[in-house]
Amino acid sequence: MSSRPNPAFARLAAALACALVPGASALAVEAAVVRLLPLSLEELINTPVVTASRRSEARDHTPAHIMVITRAQIRERRYRNLADLLEDLPGVDFMRGTKSSTFNNFSVQGYNSNNKLLIMLDGVRIDHPAGGKIPVAENFALYQARQVEVLYGPAAALYGADAVAGVINIITDRPADASASWVSVGAGRFDSKEASFLASARAGDQLALTVGGHRQSSDRAPLDKYYPAEFARKDARAFGGALVTPAAEREGYAGDISSHSVFARVDVGDTLSVGHYRNFFRQLTSTGDRPDTALFLRDARWDTLSETTHARLRFQPAPDIRAEMLIDHSEHEIAPRSKYVNIYTGFMDKGYVYARSRRTGIEQTIDWQVSERHGVQAGVGYNDYRALLTPDLPRPYDRGRGAEEQGLVYPNTDLRIRIGEARYHNAHGYAQIQSDWNDAWTTMVGVRYDDHSAYGSSVNPRLGVVWRANERHIFKALAGEAFRAPSPEESLGTFGSFTGARDAEGRYIGVGFRVPNDSIEPEVARTYSLTWDWRVRPDLNLVTNVYHSRIRNLVVTQKQAVPTQFIDGAVLSDTTVKGNAGEEVHHGIDWIAHWRFGLGADWDGELWGSFSWVDGHIRETDGGPRRELSYVAPRKVKLGATFRHRDRLTITPRLRWVDDTSTGRNNPLREGDRIRTDGYVVASLHVGWHQLLDGRASLWLDVDNVFDRRYGAAHGSASTTFVSMPQPPRSWMATLEYRF
């Protein structure tokens, strides 16, 4: 049964709105109504996707496991940002508020960290330009999304470095499909505020402008009130035991966050697009730390800014060839005022950090329809990279001076601070042949070659087969390789401290130092997967995805037997370094269900859910002991339902059951095991009232952690952090959305 209301309703609503609002366009208002109506399950399955093959195609023809989340689903399920969406996806472990630099942490089908997942906006990369970690939180708001495509598995053959666990591609409206403008404002518990908008305008038949943005802030819950034992005020003592701040004088807990983003694009017909995307996120660097190891100060924060500008030119050199040239420039910066005030800085105001990365690239691609059943996609490109990363600084980095002109010395010494810089480039070429041999069989063969000035060359193949046994059963097999280039944090990152003590030769003694390493090689991952897409009935779809992955040249933290002495005038002991030293293997299965149903004449809805199982191990050294994967729950269940009463009311409950989850800390009592956090069940409820204010407005109430559970997210990567990071209690937000 289709849950899509009759189009006559959209026309009637449009006519009514135009009668009530002088100057309103009937077509614009009708488009605004239609874009909010849910697709039938058949329409959803047949929604064209572009991420799997860099061309528009049906899901049944792409030899990859891909999910599509439509605008209506984003809206009804209240995925306000990419973090909300990821948290609800099959195979994803999502741990909120656990990381001091990226805030959230997550794993995708066993792969941990967002530097193994590529994030794109209309096919343009918008995450870290040099492959580092960035916050994936409220900063990636989804106000501009027509749909979000989630590609599971390796895609380096098409997209290059870091497309290891998969690709998330946020797809926006084409100019011809742009609908009416809208704005939303919301407020809720713990002084939470959100606002977003999206507007489009046309000048003639060719020129179109789309602009959108969001702003968000929240004090978040005072966790010391809800978890008094975990956040009891304690003495702040340095590593040597010296008392810095007694417990009686300690500050209260703080954990506020804020973010904003801007999206703008100018389109000249279907030929030229110029766009800009910017997002900013702020969180405290005490995130995830215990109260005895960090001060909860609102000015001890981490400010992250990412910006991407691109121009895309489309042309057709021949009737059967479409071509596209993409030029993009991306920058990422950790602001100079970012700093730590914790046990590593002696609880003193001297832990400032600065980083910036830049990428400029050009790529020429073609899509050649060789015949009715055979197509070729190919491309060549070049990227230039620059990166700078400082160790802890005694004062903010001065952007007006070069790295060598900062005049900074390590605290307690007269030794000049070394600031790491790197510049490198990468040239690539790829080709993929996709063939529909008949109505039942499709094959794909692809390969990409990369020549990196710092890491050498690599070849990444990708093979896929689709067998459409009949209308109800589609089977897919995929094998592929991907690589992850070492990030600036791994190759340039350093930290450590000096107490002022010297050895017999007068050299300062450094302790706890991480040393840089410009000889790290890329991690190489190989994944095999099988997918069974079963259309049980027109209103019921079941998907099974089985996968097996292995990473070689795994980058891990290693203790150095012979410390690298990279600071003149110092002697360093007990140093560590990031290097290639092991492997990771994991396998698992995701079962996914989606059911559309009707409940009489007035009610309809959908039910979706998934069960995920994953297992594997990691060896941190060649021949070393097997250890459990970090930040992975072996089993996860995610359920949700949306109930609609005509076009007036939507009710969406969501529930997650997460098994005991491994942390980043080894279990001292059992070789190979990780310390685990307890499993939990948490639910949310989202209610929307629609057709308010002459049919133009909707009012939403979103309640997270409905049953006010106390639970923790897996953490524990360092001895100074929580093993189980306490999570917020019940929270709510009310939002008014108005369409023009």
C-alpha cells in the first residue's frame, strides 16, 4: 500500500495558500507541499542514487550496499544533523560527547574514527582537507539536504584516500527542483537553541541562487547534578602530586557546545555551479575527562572551522559523452585560542594549540555511454596539500607570523618550539566500466591509481556483480580496496613537557613526548561484502549485508626503544611515535527492515529497524597478541516508526539497544580484552503538528532519552579520561518551521 497522499491534495493546498497569501506562487507552494510528502516504498527503492558509481542509477543496478534517506524521512525522524542520522544507521556505533578534539566518536561496521569515512556535499569533499579528524556533530546540519546517500564499504577506486568504511553524500536540490523557502527556530531544555533556513531565487531561466544556514547552541546538561559520584569535585594535582587547586575551590561542571554553518550556491543553467560551504563547531577540551584531570573552564575550548569552495563546469563533447570539471579549495583550522587546561599542562593556562590544513584540487571526469548496456566513467585529477600543526604552546599562535617567527619556547626551558609543517601533492586517474549484460546481470570493474609525493603510488581496484534473480530478489557482491593516507596529526603531531630539570651535560630532560614521523605509510584496507535485497511484498523490504574487512599497515601508537631526539638541547625519554605496526580484521552482518503500512482511511506510517553484529580483532604489532576492537558493541538493535494522521500529525518514536561496548583501554585482568562499558536502551520521541498558520507551518516537539536513563558511552583511550562517559538525561526541544 502506498502511503503517498493523492497529488490532488497538494494542488488544493497550493490553491488555498495562494488565496490567503497575496503574491504567492501556486507552483512554489505546491512544490513545498509535495516535498514534505513521504514516498511509497516502491518509489523509495527506485530513487536514483549517484554516489555508488558517480552517475545517476537505480539502487538495483549499483553493485554496492547503499542506503538513501529522503527529505521526508530526515524531517519526520528529526535527523537535525549528520550525528543524529549516523546514530540511527545500521552497523554504526555512536558515542556522543567523548572526545576532547572531535566531541563525538563513532565506528562504521568495525572501522573506528571519522577519518575512515568520507563526507561529501553534492560529490564535493567537505570534511578534513588532509584526512584528519573533525567533529561530526551539530555542525553538519541537514537543512539543505534533499536526500542523504550512505555508501557502505571501500570506494577509493572512485574517491581516493579515506573512503575506507564508506561515503556519506549529502545531495541538495537541483535549481529546477528548488522549492519554496522556509525558516525554523527552536528552543529547549538546558538553554538549547537552534535556528535554520533555506531560500532559493531565480533570475530568468538560467540563473539561480540557493542560500541556507543554521546556528545552534546548548549548555547541555549539568552532569555533576545527574552523576554526582562521577563528577564530585576533587583536588587538581599535577603529575608529581603537587596541589594546584583544592577541591573546595573547584569550578562546577561545564559542557556547552555551539555551531553554525552556511551553504550557498549559484547555478547557471545546468552548465555551471559555484558553491561555498562553511561549518564551525565549538566544544570544551575537558570533554571526556575526569574532574581530577581537567578543569571545566568555558574558555578552555576547541574551535574548529572548515570551509570549502568549488566550481563545477558540465559540458557534452559528444551526444553519448558527458563531461565535468571540478575545481575545489578547502581549508580547515583549529583557532589559535583553542587550548587545554588539564593535568598535562599542570592545570596552567599554557596549553594552546593551533592547526591548519589546505587542499586545492582539480579533476576532469567523463561519463561515456558506450552502448545501451555499457558505460564508462573515468577521470584524472591533481591535489595540492599544505598542513601545519603545533605542539602545546604557552600563548596563542600568531597568524600574522610564520611558523619560524613565533618566538616560542617550551615552558620551563629556553628551547625553541618546533612547529611541524608539510606540503605534498597527489595525482590520480581512475576508470570504471559498468555493464548491464541483460535484465538479470550487471557487473562493475574499476581501478584507481594515485601518485602521492610523500607516500608513493597505490592502486585500488573495485569489482562488483549484481544478480536480479527476479523482481523480489536482488543479490550483490562487492570486493574492493581502499587506503587511508596518514593525517597531519599522525605525521606532525607532537606533545610532551619539561620540568626544568637538566642532565649532567646541561640538556633539558623531556618526559612523555610524542615525536613526529614523516615515514608513515598509508593504511590499506580490503573488504568483501554480499548483499541480499528482498522485496517480500510491495510494502515490505528486507536487506541483509554481510562483510569481511582487513586493514594492513595499521597506524598505531608505539613506544620507542631508542627515543628520537628531535629537539636540540634536550634529551627525551619514554617517547612514543605513530607508525605502521599491525593489522585489523573484522566481519559482521547487518539485517535491515523497512515496512510501509496503512491503518484505515486516516492513518498510515512506516516501521524501520536493524540488527547488527560485528566481531574482529586488532594486532598492534606484527605477531603481537590479538586484542578486541575498540569502540564497538558486538550487537546493536535500532528501531523506529512514524505514524501519520492525514497531513496533520506525525508521531515518531525511536529506540536503540546497544550491547556492552569495548573501550580504548586494555583489560589488565584478561589478555587481549578491552575494558567494557555496560549496554543500554535509550528512546526518543518526535511529534509534529502540521498545516498550522494557513497551512504553512509545522510545530515539532523532540524528546531525547524519554525515560531519563542514566548510562555511559564507551571511552577510555587515555588514563586521564572516563572509561564510560556519562550521557545526558532527558532533554526536549520545541521547533516552529514556517514555509514561505
